[in-house]
Amino acid sequence: MALTRWGFIYTLGPGAAAGANRVDVVGSPGCVLVAVGVPAVDDAPAAARALVADGVEVIGLDGAFGAPGTAAVIAAVGADVPVG
């Protein structure tokens, strides 16, 4: 079965307002990428849960996450959605 809905979470960087997410959706009906920018790594678990609720089948993270941030996202979405 081919994946059709991908998620990517990245950090918005210094100066981003707390709670302010940026969401971009690109692709085609057969392959959609939903990119979510979060103010800080600590905001990613909630963003990941929202992506899964929206039907995302796999989540990628930017390099700012490191092992602790990645582990927090994995714990938030469970074992059914691959995170890397």
C-alpha cells in the first residue's frame, strides 16, 4: 500500500510567537505533504497528534529535534505512525 499523506514538522526559529503554527499543504490528491512549523521543539507533540488526526501516515522532523524531541513525538503518536 502506497503512502498518500505525509507530514513534516520543522521549527520556526527565534522570534516565533508561542502557539503560532504555520501549516502548508502541497502536492496532488495522490500524494500530499502537510508541513507544520512550530515555535519550539516542545510544541511538536501536539502538532504531530493533529497531523495524525488529519490522516498523515508518516512524519518527518527537521534536524533541530534531536533524540529527546524525536522521542517526544514518537510517544505522542504511538507506534502506528513512523517518525524520523
